[in-house]
Amino acid sequence: MKNNIDYIYDLVEEACEKESGINIVDKGLKLSEEVGELAAEILKLRGIKVSELSEQEIRKKILLESCDVLIMIFSIMYEMNFSKEEIVEMTKSQIEKWINSPRK
């Protein structure tokens, strides 16, 4: 059994192989759209944007939009032919940098 991230990446890879006519620019623009939708849900959770949804419903929408962002990120990485090993190594490096950066 694959780990969950491998499973998700492989599902995105399958979807990408079925796409036609969608290039890296299209995917970058779609990612921006999905990030905006995620931000809108976070604003609702913080009470900055008015919503009639319950906190639980907003949290579910945040999960949905976060998954859409993840899918588009994996789609871009697949389009760029990055291996899973490259992705893991770069992610580890960036997390180490994030953890070790000074906080205010």
C-alpha cells in the first residue's frame, strides 16, 4: 500500500495524463484561482468576510480548497517532470529553512 501522499500524487498524475491542451501557464493561473478561494474561506473563519455558514462548514470548505490547491501544485510539479525524490528533498530543505528562520 502506498503512503497517502504517493497515492494522491499518483491520482493527480493519472488526471494530468488524460488532460489535453492545458499548459503550465493555465495551471499556474488555476492555482492562483484556488489560492484565492482558500483565502476567502479563511477570511470567513476569521470573521473578516461575512458568512452564514457554521464554523464546521467553513472548516470543511477550507479543507476542500486546500485540497484543490494541493492538486494544482502536484499538477504543476508533474508538468515540470519533477521526480518524487526531487519533491521530497526540496520540501525537506524548505521545511528546515522555515523551522530555523528567526520568528518575530
